[in-house]
Amino acid sequence: MNKYQAHPTAVIDEGALIGEGCTIWHFCHISGGSSIGKGCTLGQNVYVAPKVNIGQRVKIQNNVSLFTGVIVEDDVFLGPSCVFTNILTPRSEVNRKDQFLKTTVKKGASIGANAVILCGNEIGRYAMVGAGSVVTKSIKDFELVAGNPAVHFGWVGRYGEKLQFDSDGWAECKKTGNRYFLSDGEVKEYISSKEKSVK
């Protein structure tokens, strides 16, 4: 007996690995050779291609296609109709399946509705991509980007609140108490309960 829930219209190919507690909604297609971790939610019309790896507790909203080359780590949010590519120079008459580029969405990151992520880039831990953005380069941990092309708009904490750094480079999230230090364009997080850096 399956330990996940899938709507009858969902197509799940043989060889797909789906973790316990997942919910898969209408018209999804999960390809063989892909893997989905525990506790994920896939909204309507989500496509997961072969060799795609999805971590645990990931929320994928309606109309998202994850093509071969995409890696999604734990606790990621993918907004409705956001788009991933895996070839930089596609041509219908040229077979470039051996040239797929890897795109990694790291732990805790959020990608807004209708954003486009060009392949070969990395979305950093707990980064946030604004709705409708076009990402053409890698994004740092905790970075907030928006626009076409996406540009730097500041920094966000683990809770999703925008961070305000003081003159010494420190910021504190009022929701969690976690502290953040900005130095040389990089943000490090210090968990409030243990004051331990989680790089």
C-alpha cells in the first residue's frame, strides 16, 4: 500500500520514488527515475522529469515543470507556474540531451509565481526570488532578488522577513530571534537558541 496520496488523474511511472506523506494532486506526471522526499506537496499539473531529485517537505504549486538537471533541496517553495530550463541554446532540430545543465535550489529557498530560472545556476539557502523575475545568474544564501533580469533587493532571514543590518553588519529577525552577520557580500546565520553558525 502506498504511503502517499495521489489523485486518480496523476500519472506515476514505474521506478519513481515517492516519500511517505506526500500529496500529489490532479494531472501530475512523475517520471521513472525521479525521487521525491517525504512530506512534499505537488499541486495540479506538475511534471517531474527523469533524474530529478526533490528533497523533503517541498511545496510545488500548480503548473510547475521540473526538467532533468534540476535538484530541489529540503523545505523549498516553488510558486505557481515558475519555470526551469535545462538548455541555454535550444533548437528543435538539434539534439542536446547530453548538454543538460544542473540547476540547484538549495534548502529553504522560495521562488515566486511565474519566475523563470535559467539553467546552470544555484539558488542559495533561504534565498527569495520575487514573482515574475528572470534569474540569469546564481543567487547567494539569504539573498532577495526581483526583476527582469533579477537584481539584488536586499537580504531575508529564515522566516522570510527582510533583514536590516546595523553599522557593524548585524541584523536580528524579530520573529525568531536569529541573528545574521553581513560581511563581504555574504550573510551568515546564528541560531538564537544555541548561537551556533549554520553555514
